[in-house]
Amino acid sequence: MNSTAAKVVIVGAGIGGLAAALRLSHQGCDVTVVEMHAAPGGKMRTLPSAAGPVDAGPTVLTMRPVFEALFADVGETLDTYLTLTPLQTLARHYWDDGATLDLMATPEASLANVIATFGNKAGAEFAAFSARTKRLFDVFDGPMMQTAEPDQRGVTKAVLKQPGIIRDMAPHRSLAGLLKGAFSDPRLAQLFGRYATYVGGSPYASPAILSLIWQAEARGVWSVDGGMHRLAQTIAKLAADRGAMFQYNTPATRITRQGGKTTGIETPGGHIPADIVLFNGEPRALTTGQLGEGSKAAVSAKGTEPRSLSAYVHAFAAIPTGTALAHHTVFFGQDPKAEFVALAKGEMPTDATLYICAQDHGTTAPDTPQRFEIIMNAPPIPRDPEKEKAQCQTLIFNRLRQFGLQFSPEPGPDTLTTPEGFNTLFPASNGSLYGRSPHGLMAAFQRPTARTKIPGLYLCGGGAHPGAGVPMAVLSARHAAAAIMTDLALHSTSRQTAMRGGTSTGSATAAPKQSLS
């Protein structure tokens, strides 16, 4: 490292690994990304359909400033590369009794719809809940999400500046408990309880502070022209433009060490040496020894257990008829608690809430096949995954017919990805899509951070701090890249002035920074 750029190997081309590759290559590191699959994106994946590639992973882009900051920090503008369309209807919601509620892009429009559907009292409760979650989001954004290594002291300091926030936190209540007191209409409590599933939890076991997730959506939801996978493809290209090398269909089999220091990775094609290894995979793969016995101590077991929820995911193209859909539509189960009782037992729920993303909403003719993704919550790998695959397919489309929605042709089980399938796609995950479970007040502090216990080995992605979700994974990449560059500077013996692509004096955002040697 005396006269050459630091060699960084990133394991996994999920959104966290891609964002880190972009940041690190921009700052002069010699970056290689290895990915076991054939394309970038990780969970932000697509499947083929008659109408083209259909998203089969994340469908919601929120917290736009996180992505704007990523592009700005490498001298680019988000709008130059991607067309993001703000959704006026954030999500449409249906209940069995015929009630329908659209949450909208403006607080005023959402409030008007709540009043129209549930009455003035519900409107006042909704306004109070929104104000409460805004206060929580504003207080905890800095000391939790934006901080690389959150600690209780930092959070306590933020809370002491606004003592009233403790009441908003409801520290000894579950999210479901908070919502029961916040809304007199159980349907609204059911709606906002669903936000716990955004990070793989049950509202009956997740802390009340997760109510702030509503604010991430209330501040705007965007669709990505061409699908969410375009975001992954774009970031990968920008990283490649800065010299990052991508090796697809290349799994990492072992992280190598010598003298207590990380030295690279083994792949089926041989050893790739590195000064730094950034692992953008399921941290449980480290603790279970799937990347070598020497990496088992990198992360504590409490950082990966217990596991979060999984999902049954249909991705297909068909012509819809009947019930009117928005871009994002939710069909609620009849009993709000039944779904989570089944999930807690490790069983497929038979009375579950269903979410549909209509990827081509408003852009195709009514009689033209459109792309859809349907998600139903699932436990990590169930007891009898093969038997449940056919059962799940039947249950989902029977339930949608009860709401008046049909698809032609109706997709079969071959369009369904199960928890067992996700475990195969993302080794050591046990099918969980969100890493460690968010259950318990201290769960956020137990999630692993960018620096591991092994010198030269770092983490990013949804299994690391600040947690699951596309914006969170991008933030984790920022934390990891900052930790790596800081540690390289501390251990560097000289500073390189010339970089690939020319000479630069370095800039905080607009130009490539000087390489650390």
C-alpha cells in the first residue's frame, strides 16, 4: 500500500455493496466486486415475464435525499441517470367490509381521505399520530440512522434535548399497543401496524418507536422508470466508470487471513488478494462459518439472531380485472392478529394481508398484460416448504377474488419465490429478508455495524446498521466507506497524489478524492 491504491474486495452486489463500490472507487480505491448471481442488485432482483423484467424485490423508493446524497458525493446528479416519478397516491388500502383508504402525497389529502372514510374523530387521531411520528423521525434520524455506530449515550443525549419525546417513544409498549391507544378504529391500527413488516417484524413484538417508519413513506414515494432494478444497474455502471471491476457468477467461498489480518477471498476461480474485504451479504454467513472458520468471530450471534420475517413473492405479467389498483395496493386480512400468531409459530398464515405492486400502473392499455409483484409475509423457512408452495399460490389468488380482483392468465406456483428459495438465493439467511429481527427495544443497538472484530473486514447491507430497506442499505454503504477510508488513512505511510483518470486535489463531493496509499 505504499504506492498503489488500496485493494478492496466487496462480496455481494446488492444495493449496499454497489453504493460502497461507487463511493470507494470514486475515492481512489482499487475495487473488485464479486457476486454469486449473474447481475447486480441482490434482493433488488427481477424475473422474466411476458411484459418484460418484473421487479421481484423492493418496490418502494422512499427517503429520496439518501440517493441524492450518494450521487452528489461522487459528483453526479440523480435526475441525470434515473427518472423518478412522485406518486400522488402513496398506497391504496382495502378491507373486507368495503372500506377503502388512499394515503396521499400531501398530509392534507391523506387527512381528508381518513375523515371521509372513518370520520372526524379518526381524522383527529390520524393528525396526532402523524405529528407524533414526525417528532420521532426528526429526533432519531441523526443519532440512529445517520450515525455509523449508534450508542445509548448518543440517543440519550438527543432525547434529553426534547424530554417530551419519551412519551412519543412509548418505550415499554409494542407498536400494536401504541396503535391501539392511538386509534379508536381498529382498521387504522391495523394499517399502521403493517409498517413493522417493512423491517421484518410483527407489530405485536416490535417496539412502538417503529411507528416512525410511517414518516419515511409520508415524506414521499417514487416509482423508478424501468423498475427498481434500474437503480442497481445505474449505480453499478457509475462504479465501473470509476474503475470498479465486477465479477458475476462468482461466489466467495472463504475470507482469507494471515497474521490476524484480512488478506482477500477465495472463489472457485482462485484467490483474490485484498487489503480490505467489505462483506455485503447476510452477516449470519460469517457467524455460521460459511466463509471460513476464521471469520466466525467477526460478528456476535446476537447481531444475527433471532431472524426476521420472510415472504412469499409472486412476480408475473397478466391482465387485471375487477378491483381498481393503485401503484401500491394493500388488501388486509380479516383478523389483524391471526397473521402474526401463525408467523410466530413458523407457519404460513391463512388470513394474511396481501400487498400488490402494479409496476406498469397508468402506463399501459387496460387489455395489455402488466407486471405485478404480490407479497405475503412468511416465517423463515417453514416446516414443509414444498407442500406450502402450492397452498400459498391457491390461498393468495382465492383471497384476491374475494376482493373482486382477478388476473388473466392466473399465475401458477412457478412464479412464486418462497422462504426456502430466498435462503438459496441469499445463503445463510434462513429465508429471512431483513436480517436480524427488529423485536425488542434494544434490537437496533444489537445489529452489527460497519467495523467487525476482524481487522480489514467490514460490513454493509440490510443485515448491518442501520437495517433493512433500500435507503438503509445505502446509508450502511456510506458508513462502511467512511470507516474504510478513515482506517486506511490511520494505517497509511504515504499519500498518493496521482490517480487513475488523472490528477486531482480532491473534493468533498464533486471530484474524485486523492487515493490513500
